[in-house]
Amino acid sequence: MTDAPPPPSARKERSRLWQIDALRGLMLVLMTLTHVPTRFSSPAGQPFGYVSAAEGFVLLSAFMAGWVYTARQRKAGVERMQSAFLKRVAKIYLSQAALLLFLFSAVAAIGLAAGQSAVTNLMSFYLQHPVEAIVGALLLVYNPPLLDILPMYILFMLASSLVLVHAERHGWFGLLAFSVALWLGAQFGLGRLLYDGVVAATGLAIPRAETGAFEIIAWQMLWMIGLWVGAGHAAGAPAPRFPNWLVAAAAIVAAVGFVWRHAVGQAPFGDPSLDPLFDKWQLGPLRLLDLLALLVLAMRFEPWLTRRLPRLRALEVLGAASLPVFCAHLVIALLTLAILGEASPQRSWWLDPAILAASFAVLLAVALVSARIDRHAARVRAAFAAARAERQRVRELSAGARRSPLSRSRTPPR
């Protein structure tokens, strides 16, 4: 007797990694605490050491991309995988365009009417050069603060389809070596050289400071690491086994980073000549060391943590709808800046908790609505696929019947 097939809910449970969804949900919560201007923004920044939620979000997103699209490539082929990548990129690009429209219209109008310098400073280039800003933003060249993550994500996704095809045919060693070389180059000014070269060749009118805070050629290494691990998971590669000495060293590095961050603050040295070692935007070497230590500990103790920590379903719901939730948190942050300005101790003590409570309620509602829309879309796609398969079956049966000798009418001889 064979076992009955699992119910749809069980199949769906196994089709996702709830741990990844929960971690992405946690990163979204931390980003909301940091980006929505309240008195809690600074204490909530980099809570685990000199590592922010952005690094974790990029790593987790890359892991999901490597896992999902490698599985798609192996099941349906390269063309279907690349087509799926392009559809996702189009969705992210439209999300970015909608956020830009919201910033350049509603947020700009409210901020200017209220005289909020936080908003006018954030979009100063647009206010001075609106045409160049709009064109540059749509080309993903002009990236105002807070709206510079999705353009980086789009570029990484566009490159990922080529990376996965190359890795499937030639392995990961050369790709990872090249990625590390780019990161090293970023530490010594390669990004500035590339920008100057583009300006000399094209006459680009957008200042380098307005192209986004993230040094993409440094952050690509985080994406590449996540993509590599995710692709290995899709291929059934065993989880890495770290030697005890490495785990112990990672624990020491992580503990030092945690204590240092909360004892000293978010500026580790307070010296402009040394702080670049922990620089977020170009992923400084000590910052990368702290991040890799946390990554080793997370991978080593994940089974133990999974068995003992309670599942927080709200985090899973947020993480499963990461794109709409991410966009919603930016809308909330921009509106708060436009209406109330930057965080201030002069605000009433109850206002900041109320802002955050309302923010998380909105984000959870967005996640639930997004999940419902996705379920409905999946049912519609399944119905269309079933109808298409049925039509194909009927056509094949009809064609077979016409070809059959028994179906031909026999005319009696005269």
C-alpha cells in the first residue's frame, strides 16, 4: 500500500524554507526600525555588531535566487530560468518606478509645504535638476537615499541568470575569485575610477554622490556568496561542516563586534582614517569579517536553533512577501520624514511608539494581502494550465482518431 500524497499545505510548507522567510522578516523589521525616523532608529541600528539588516537582506535574497532559479533551470531549462529572472526583474523595476513617482510627487509636495529639510536634502538633486533626475532615476543611475537598494538588486538579478548558467557549466571557483577581486578593487577606489571613466565616455551629468550610497562592486560579493550557497542547496549539496577552531574564532569575532558596537556606538573608532575599515557602503574588511563570523555561527547552529526557538509566524508572513513589504516600509519612512521630519527628542513620548505600531500593522496587512493575491494568482495559473493541458489532450485524441484506419468510412464497391 502506498502512502497518500501530502495535503497541499504540507507540500507548500516543504516548497519554502520557513527559516529563510523568518530571517527576511526579521531583516525587514530591523530596516523599518532604522529607516522610520523615531527615537528608536539609532539604538536599533546594527544590533548584532557592525553589521546592518541590509547585509542580511542581500545575502538572504541572493540565497533564495540561487535556490529557486537553479531548481528552475534544472527542471525546465535555461530559457525558462532566464525568462523567470526577467519577469522578476520587471516586477522589481516597476516597484522602483512607483516609489520614485511617489517620492517626486507626493513626498516632494508634502515636504516642501511643511518646510522639512530632511526631505529637501534627501532629494536636493531632483529639486535642482528635475529632468535629469527623472531620466537618470529611470535608468537606475540617479538613486536618492533610501531608494538605492532596489536598483542594486535589479542589477544583481540581471547578472544572476548569466552567473548561474556559467556556474552550472564551469563551476563556481572562477566566479568567486573574480568577485573577491572586485571587492578588493572597491577598497582601493575602483568604483571611483569606473565612474570617472563613464563620465569621460558619456558626459554623465549625475554626480557620483547621487548614484547611490552602496558601492555595487563591493556588495556584489555578498550577492555572489548567497547565490553560490543557494545554488548548492538546490543541487542537494550537503551543508558545510565547519571545523571547531573556525566556529570558536567566529564566536570570538562576533562577541567582540557585539560588545564593541553597544559599548562604543555605531562609529567604531571615531577616527575618519580608521572608520573605513568598518564602512558599510563599501563593505570594509572588518565589517565583512564580522558578517562572515555571524554567517558561520548561523549556519553551524541553525539546526539547534530551529529545534528550540519558537516559530514567529508574523516574521514568516513578512519575509514571504518581502518585496511589497520592503516597498511599503519605504513609503512609511518617506511619509514620516515629509510630515514629521527627522527623529527628535522634543516629540511626545507616545508618538514614536504609535508611529512604529501603526507601521508594523500596515506592513503585516500588506503582507497578508500580498499572500492572498499570490494564492489567487496561483489558482488562476493552475486553472489555465489545466485547461490548456485538457485542450492539448483533446487535440491529440482527435488527431489519433483521424489517423486510425478503423475511423475511416469504407465505401462499398459498385
